[in-house]
Amino acid sequence: MAKSSHTQHTSASVRQLTLSVEDAGKVLGISRSSAFQAVASGQLPVIRIGKRMLVSRHILEQMLGGPLESDPTEWPQASADNNTSATPSSDVVAPTFKAR
């Protein structure tokens, strides 16, 4: 059997085309609850696959006016006792955008 000429991609080399509603909320700087409310009101469009709701990275980048430089799934998780309204700590990574 001949080797496949297709290149195998690792998860690090493949750009994720969709985000969970929770991760899209992180990108937008809103709470998980607010993100789901935005979906329910139609302000945040989603792709529904079974029970799963996914937000298109392309649509999110269009909403924000620029590409996402970092992957929100790799951002640090807030601890349960963390107050999200407090001043951000220095270990929080915010998304960066390329200028058009």
C-alpha cells in the first residue's frame, strides 16, 4: 500500500473555523449568559448541529472588523471565585487584531 500524499494536520496547525457560544462570548468580552442571550435574540448568529450551537469565526471577525490573532479556546479559564467585573489581572490574555 502506497503512502498517502495528503498532509496530516495536527490540531495546532488547523485553524478552527467555529467557536462555542461560550468562547465567542469571551472574544466579545461578554459573559456566557449574555452570549446565549445574544444567540436567543438573534444578535449572535449560530450554526446548529444537533444540540450544538457554533459561532462562525468568519462572522465573528466580520462583527469585530478584524481577524482574531489568538485562539479563545487557549485563553486562561476564570476561576469560580474570580469576579469578572474586577480589573483584569496581568495573566489574562486579550484577543489582538490585525489592522486592515
